[in-house]
Amino acid sequence: LANYTGLERVGGVGRSGVVHRLDKETSGLLVVAKNELTYSSLCDQFKSRQVSKVYQALVKGDVSPLEADIDAPIGRHPRDPKRMAVVSTGRDSITRYTVINRFKGCTLVQLKPTTGRTHQIRVHMASIGNPVIGDTVYGNNNPKLNRHFLHATVLGFKHPSSSEFMEFKSELAHELEDFIKTLTLILPY
């Protein structure tokens, strides 16, 4: 907002050009449009699932199998309206995961959500018994990490003007890299 005048009006009141959201403690890539045409184009791509999104998360336990789709509907938690949950009345939600590395007591996974539901990755991983490390809402607080271990690593979309596919990458946040260094790697996974 300080660098681009007029940005506060892009996308409507309170959006300031932000095309999509990340959960409060999630680090990584975020898209901000500097004008309405770009904002509209990017929002359409997100809505029609044309955007490539990749995350990394450290989750509790040994994830098995090494690669799978979690296809489970997500909606409001029946007893806690501030939380989301896998519920039969929820909206279709799909997350593909792939194991990257196993550590003692936890697994580093790559995640590709094909839908964009609120807290989708966190809810899906908790639903299979592997909650995100540090996630105080969905079941795995960690006193050595002051946030949950979820990072948006890759974001790809078509440029709104040229239609050229563009892909952006982000290394893990420093505190997440530092946390991984404290873990014991299990070989082979």
C-alpha cells in the first residue's frame, strides 16, 4: 500500500489488490494485482482452477502411502463455527500429497490442492491423522515452533496481458528451515 498509490481500491473495499488468501500463519507466495483488469483476470483463473499451487508442510507421524489424493468434502465444523472439518455436507475438496522426507515422528510433504477451501490443507491432513506440525487449531501444537509449518512454495498462472504461463517459487521461511535442521532424518523413507 505504501509503494503503490491506488492499490487500496483494487478488488473492492478491503481487498487492496489481494487476489487470494493464505492462512494467518502460512508463509510463502501471495498474488497482489495492481489494477482492476489484472485483478479480474487472476481471480477468474483461481475460480476456474487454472492456477498451479504447491505447498510444503511438515506433518505429524508417518504419512502413508507415499503419494495419494485426499478427496473429502470440507464445510463448517458442526460444533465450532470458527473451524472447518471434513463433513458430508461440505464442498468438494481435493488435495494431492507426495512424501518428500521422513523424520523421526513427522513427515515433510508436498501438497497440491486442486480446490481452494478455507484451511483445506490443514483440515485434510488432520483428517488422515497427520495434522500440520504447530497447528493449534487442528491438533498439533509444538512449543518449539511459534506457527504452523505450512509454506506456499510455487504459484503459477497465465499473465493477464500476454497469456504467457508464469511460475514463481519461494524457498521455505527461515524459521521453518531452522526447525527442519533440528529433526532426525530417517533413511530410506
